[in-house]
Amino acid sequence: MNVNGTPTRTLWPARTGRAVEIIDQTALPHALRTLRLSTLEDAAHAIRSMQVRGAPLIGATAAYGVALALAARADDAALAAALATLAATRPTAVNLHWALARMQVALAPRPPAERADLAWREAAAIADEDAAQCRHIGEHGLALLRPLAERRGRLDVMTHCNAGWLATVDHGTALAPVYAAFEAGIDVHVWVSETRPRNQGLLTAWELKQHGVPHTLIADNAAGLLLARGGANAIDAVIVGADRIAANGDVANKVGTYLKALAARESGVPFYVAAPRSTVDFACASGTAIPIEERAGDELRVVHGCDAALAPVQVRQIPADEAVANPAFDVTPARLVSALITERGLCAASADGLLGLYPEARSEMPAQAHRENARA
Ligand code: MRU
């Protein structure tokens, strides 16, 4: 997608040496800064500290992390250590674990002397495939949005967190249909919720602005009011991304997603989840089995911004000894999801719906996933 009018990805191989470059998302929206990742530890730190973030992007970064590790040492012990280090960075987004499993399958059977080059090629393939899959999500999402836009002559979409191109290698998941609608000449406008405490909504606003897509930032707590009002100001659809979709269609995504799904259901607004295959955990029977990341309390206690000269500043808003809880994700039950938008098309958020699109995953799916749907 465009930054200052130039097509840009969120990570790319460096021009010189075995390294990758990334957009440092901790500096956005105030500064556009790139960072060079040259080692396994650089990649692990980038994921842990959220210099890169968003489920598909951390998967691609982890794949390159393995490649960077093997460029230094490629024996079995080095491969196992790289996989373990990267797997421990963040728990909820399954794309990370999917990418590591794919790297292991590709690399472990090969002699160490071949592994470094192969790892580099495999990581590049994961990144390219992610960009292509997100583009397809956009095309399928556009087919869904077009009739909604035709009803009113315009389209209002609400999203949560950042599931745009910054969360992927390119195009985004939830925002891919929005970008496709914009490119198709549809009069589209996006309601962007701030997404406390990390404020990933500010990244969404930044990337929409870069691309010229009309949008409005709202406090998270304003979403219910906006979803409830119909008529000329109605919201046509909510579209969010996902960090892990269980085999029964339950969706883990940024904390606050569940509240939006409840408000959307109450208001009769369709609630869509856009995600590629790498976000579906067919081995996970239901959302109750998804590990939810608990992040540092200081993300609530300390607010980050910048001063008039755009230098970063931090402001403590809660005393250090105040007890806080900071779950980073929540689980939206499948019954609140109108449909999943994937690179293969749309499906119901259910075991049958997912198997209809991905029949090859049948052997991975526990029988309990079907029972969970029957119970719901
Ligand atoms: O904690 P983050 O910023 O990595 O969480 C990101 C989200 O929850 C996104 O909505 C999700 O990854 C969707 S992916 C495009």
C-alpha cells in the first residue's frame, strides 16, 4: 500500500547482506522509521516489543527470524533454539506458530549446509503468499460490500485495532476489502476505534490517511452509540481481523472486539472477520482453548505520545502500585460472526464452514469442534 504515494510493504529483504528491514510500528503515527533486523534476537525483540505486530506480520517476521538464525549457524541445535526463541515471543496469534511449523517442516529434513539459503527462500515465500492472500481477501470482501454500498450510495465500515496493511505484509485483512472498495470508486468511510491501551487504531488512521481513504477516529466507548443509530448515519458493516480462529469458528482478536460484536448483533449490523488460512487453528476445538496474552500493566499506567517538536514523551496516568489487568485479546463466539472472509472466499464461522473452504484440514480438526457448534 502507499506511503507518501510510494507502494510499500511492512518488511522487505535489505539491499545488502542477510537482513530484513521493517517499519518500526512503535514510532508511528508520529514518525516513519525503518529498522534493520540482522539476527535472531533482532527479530525476536521486534515481535516482543511490537516494532512489528499484527498476526500475519509477526508470522512472516518469525520466518525471517529463523532464516537470520540459520545464516549464523544451521545445525539441528541452532534450528531448535531459533524455533523455541521465536515461539516464546507472543502467544495468541497462531500465524506465528503456523510460520514456525512450516519453517521446521521445510528445514529439519535437509542437511545443515543447505538450510540457510532454503530458510531465506521459504521466509520470502511466506511473506509473498501473505501479501497475495490478503489481496484475495480484499477481492472477496469487495463482492460482499458492493451490494451494501449500492443500497445507500455510500459505505460506512467500522473496524477495531489495526488489521490493515501494517498488520500484514501488504493489503491487510479487515482493511483489504475497504481498500478494494476505495480502488473500485465506492464512496467508503471507516470508523476507527482508538483501541486502548496500545492505540493500534492510530495506526489504522495513519495508514488510511496515507492511502487517502476517508475515516474518523472514535474513542472505543463510542462504538455502541454509532452502531445503534440507523438512517443516513448508519454503519453498514463491522469488519475486524483475527489473531486465531478456532476450529468451531470462535475468534480471538484484539481486546474490545467482543464488545463490538455484541453491539453489532444488538443493532442488526453484520459483523465480519477477515483472515487468511494461517490464522485458523484447526487443532483448537473452541475459543476457550486459545491462550490470551496478558501484557504489562504499564501499558495502562503510562501513556505514550509526543511533544510539539514530535519528540516522544511518556506520561504516567496511574500510580505504579495501582493494580491493573491487561488482557490483550478477547474471544468472540462464532454465533456473533456473520461470516469469515478468507483468501478462498466467504464461509460461516463454524467447523462445517471452515471445512467447506479448507477440506484438506479435516484430519487436523478435533470432533469436539462440531459438537461445540451443535451446542451453540
Ligand atoms: O497486539 P497486536 O497489535 O499484534 O494485535 C493485532 C490485532 O489484534 C489485529 O486486529 C489482528 O492481528 C488482526 S490481523 C491483521
